[in-house]
Amino acid sequence: MSNIQGHVSLRFGAVRDAFAENFARRRELGGACCVFEHCEKVVDLWGGIRNRQTREPWEQDTMVVVHSATKGLAAMTLAIAHSRGWLDYEERVSMYWPEFAQQGKERITVRQLLAHQAGLFAFDEPVDRSVVADLDRLAKVMARQKPAWEPGTRQGYHALTLGFYEGELLRRVDPQHRSLGVFFQDEIASPLGLDVYIRLPEAIPNTRLATLAPPGRLEMLFGFPLRLMLETMNRRSNIYRALVINPGAGVYLDEQRVYARNLEVPSGLGVGAARAIARAYGIFASGGRELGLRKETLDLLAAPAIPPTRGFYDECMKAEGVQFSLGFIKPSAAWSFGSPSSFGAPGSGGALGFADPATGIGYAYVTSQMGTHLTGDPRDVALRNALYSAISTFERTTDGLLDAEVDRQV
């Protein structure tokens, strides 16, 4: 039994239907979907089970790790820093972090770093959980890292390293020198009352946390692109170095506590509820007043991505077309979502959060069943299709009524 709970506004009933169909037809295990429209909650759904082994239900306050969807939350902190005048996206990183200039990194701009164009997708030095937990040690490792190519010429997905570089950059510009996870909690999550963390505290009980069920063997075999599968098994490949080692994507796991506590992996250890993620994006989509965001900042986030000189081909994913800008992913032919001005971040397994300034939409989907699709999980796609179909229908109806009213007045 999926035991779907929550509510939807009347005109978004199709989203609830799609959510139910995910359980009936798309092998959903447990999950949640939430949508804010112009800061009003219009969809808030949850259901299924949060733990395949125990069969415990997904509750209203259940949280789950969202993998790389964390990148969008991390990028929000830098957007706030930009709005406060602490950070210029076009400035060189070394202006804020002088030690970063080592090994040919002196000309890398903040924009290039946040667009996965710096060639810093992996660490050559050993990095384990103890290094990740010691931000001063980690900063020295990052400062010594040599780019894999001339910065600004190529794109390569910084699967884990991006968040570490963002975290140190934020520490340097924040007058209080807070870590990214602490800053996120202080300036975004706590003021808005959001159940989402980049630094999961000890106080959160295991019973609030969903565990991730891996895909089945056939899904693993046929779901991922063959070339990418082969690359992840090659110890010398870019994606292996970016994702599997130093520290590796599994750094967030904890046998006793489900997910590591008081550890910051801003590219992959965000733990939260769909409601919280959608609320944060909803504010970014609707003017940002609650967070003190300037229009200039929001306009930059909404603007098209700027490609490196060799185009958007990704040297880690070995694929064409995914576009990054200022820490977020942007809509493209390869990864379509929202409107052209949208910005967000997907997570391995199916999670997605994004802001759509054109419609005032803040959206989030999270799940306890990992999928294998890299550019739009079918469960998420079904929800978004239903959402935007409802928006389009409402706009056409509204336009028709306005046209009829004008005709009557004439």
C-alpha cells in the first residue's frame, strides 16, 4: 500500500494522480513531492515506505539524503553572499582565498569554478572522512590541487569537490567565517523553519530518516549509459576519480546513524524533506525578499549558462549538453525542466529541486528508491509534466476569460 497523504490545490489534482501512478506503475517505494507557487504551497504529498527492510512508512516529517541535489542548496548560500556584496561571480577565487592561486589556479574565476570549468573535479592527495571533517586540512589540500586542464576551456562534473571548494570560498568571504553547512542553517533553514540540513545534527533521530534502496541489477545493467558504466570501473577515468575515491560518494553513510552527523559534504550530503527544499526554491523563484536577495543576483541565476571555450561536452560524464551556472544546473535539450530561466539541482537516484522564476514555482521531489536515469527520473518527469500541464491549462483559461471580458467591454 502506498498510503498517499497530504493535499493539493484543486487545479493540481493531476499531480496527485501522477504521484499515485508512480507507486502503481513506476516502482516507487516511498517519497514526497512539494510545490510552492508564488510562495503558496499548492502541492504537498508523501507516501510509501521510508525503509525497505523495516517497512516503516514515509511520514510527514521524513527526511532523506538527496545526493547532488545538495549542490543547489549550497549554491543558495553563495547567492546570498553575492547579494550582500561579499562575493563577485566574475572575480578571481584567489582574490578571496590567496592560497588558492597555487598550481596555476590564480586566474580561475568564481563563475568558472561554480560551472565545473576549473578542472578541479578530483583530489590527487588522499582525502578521507577525517580530512573532510577538518576544514583547515581540507583547505590546504584544495589549495595544492593542480587543475586537470586550462581552466575555462572544458567542463568536467565536479561530483564531490565542488561543494568543498564552495565551502572554503564562503568561509573566506563570510565575516563570521562560518562553514557552509552552518551558514545554510543560520541564514536559510532556521529563519524559514525548514527541515533540511547540509550538516545533519546529532539531535535528529534515525526514525525521521529514510534509507535509500539501490536499483535492481537489471536496472543497473540497462539503466545507465554503457560508456559511463565502463568509465566508473576504470580507476584512471575522470569519473572514477571524481566520484569513487578521495573521499568517494559513500562518505556520507553511517551504519549506526543512517547518515553521518556533523559532517559537511556540500555536494552530496544534504538531508531534508521535499517541503523544505521546495520552500527554499519557491523564495528564489518569487523575488527572494525573505532572504534579502537582490534582483541583480536573481537575474544572474536566471540567465543562460556560459559555456567553456570547448563547449558543454562533459569530460567526466562523457556526455554532451548538460549546462551549469553559478552552482546550479540550467535547463537544456539534454536536461529539460521548468522554463528557460529555471535553475536547480538533481540528485543521483532521482531527487530534484528547482526554482522557476517565470512561473513563481519552487519544486522538489525526493525518494527512498534510487533510479538510474541521469537526465530526469521517470517518476519526477511524470510529476513535472502534470504540474506544468496544469499551469498551462490555467493560463490558457485565464487568457480566454480576459479576452472575453475585453470583448464585452468593447
